[in-house]
Amino acid sequence: MNSKEFVEELHAANQKLLDRLRSTEELSSGPEAGMSIRNLLKIAMKNEIEATELAALWMPTTETIDIKMAWARQVGDEAKHYRLIQDRLRQLGEPIDHFNPLAKGYTALFKFLSMLHGTVDRIAAAQFTREAIAVVKNEQFIALCEAKGDPETARLYREIIQPDERFHFELGRNLLEKYATTDELQTSARMTARQTLELAEELQGLIFQETGVHHAPGC
Ligand SMILES: [Fe+2]
Ligand SMILES: [Fe+2]
């Protein structure tokens, strides 16, 4: 199929799995009442640092200039998100200066993504799929912040972070339309996107076990 048709098909397949992630997450369900926004923001910092590092890792191993620069843009944005979340935590009174989000190591999702070699696989996984997950998770997180009476954190996500994550998703869409042009590349990208979603779902399950909440923001 041509690359436009492929991207539409992949998007539809992703949305089906994303609906599954979404449907388990009613705000009123789960024992998240005691879970503070601050703890979720600390999980967000880990997502942001992993997203920054992945894009940085891939920059020197990508020869195609527009893709190289897409990773560069993402490095800057995700690092900016990290700092903004850190600032917000400080405002909320969290002692954050010596907090290391990677102290317990990297997530399985990061380890999987960092092993990807194909440029089209990387775009399908890290931008087109991971950023689509982020958009869903952040919408839920914004609603949670508002429900818990933290409009300032909700505003940070709605006005600054979420538009960037949408932009990363759109970058992924445009690059896939341009470069996912063969059956071989498309088959591989489909599998990679699926694995990304499965690992994200697993990660969400682990966070839920640890914190009792499904609403950790994405990246
Ligand atoms: Fe992002
Ligand atoms: Fe981000």
C-alpha cells in the first residue's frame, strides 16, 4: 500500500489499543485518592528524561537530515518539559533538587526503544505511537489535576506540554508518510508500534501496582 494508506491503517490500529488503555481509567475508579499530583509529576520527569535521551541517542545515527532534525527538536522539547515539571514541583514544595528519576534504572519501554535500528521503526514507535499514548495520558492527567484542585499544573500541561507532544506525533506522521514507502518497512513498523503499545500497557500496569493510579502523564 502507499505510505499514506499505511499511516492511516497504523493510526487506526493504534487507536484500537489506545482505547483499551483509556477505557480502564475512569477518574472515579481505583484507589488513587491518596496519590498526589507530585508523585505523578515525578513519574512524568522519568518519562521526559527517557524521551530526551532516546531522541539524543538517535540523532548521530540518523543520516537523513529532516529526521535528524526532528530528533533534535524533540531533545529540546522534552528537556524543556523536564525543567518545567521540575519547576512546578518546586513551587508545590517538593524537595526536588537531588531527585534522580533514573535512580531505579530505565523502563523496559526505554530499553526496547533504544535497541531499535531502523529509522522508520524508530519514528513509528517513538513519535507516532509513543506520542499518541502521551496525548491520551496527558488529557487524563489534566482532568485529574482539575478534579484535585490544581489548575496551575493543568494549565502547564494544556498550554505548553500537550501542544508539544501533539507536534511530535504530527512530526512522526509526516515522516512516516514520507519514508515508510515499502512493504518491508511497513511490516516492521507495524510490529514495532504494536510492541511499543504493549510495553506501554505493561508499564502502566506496573505504575498502577506501585501507586494505585493510572493517570501518570506521558511524553
Ligand atoms: Fe514528546
Ligand atoms: Fe515531553
